[in-house]
Amino acid sequence: MSQNLTHQQSKRAELQDWLRFVRGESHILREHPALLFQQAANQADDTVPASMARRGSKKGANSARAFVWRKTAVGCGMPDDSRIT
């Protein structure tokens, strides 16, 4: 029973990540749905949308090349290493 509850909580957390992503990016995705993978890949690395975008990219699910900001800490607040991946 405890294992089932843990699984449900995990799934709930994943869905909450997706909900935050969709709510935060809906203004872009409504006009440009093809940017789904790119916008997901640019989320914080520890989010479900970002990990799913990376996983899909490795499997070739997203044939378009995406621009991904490399998130690093720098004094000025700008990414110090922004590369095309």
C-alpha cells in the first residue's frame, strides 16, 4: 500500500510540473505549438518537461534543432555559456 501511495505522489508531482510549464508557456505554445520541445528544454533542469524534452531529443523524437540556454551562475545574471545544442 505504501508503495502505491508513493507512486501516486510521484505522478502527482510530475503532473504539477507539467501544469506549471503549460500555464507559464501557454502564451507561446498557443501561437507556436511547434516550440513545445524547445520551451520544455529551456525549463529548469530538474523539471519533468525539461527531462522529457532531453529524452525525446536523444531518441530523435524532435527532429528540429533547439536552442537551449545553458543555465549557469554568473555575477551579472546572464548565462556565461549559451550554446546551440
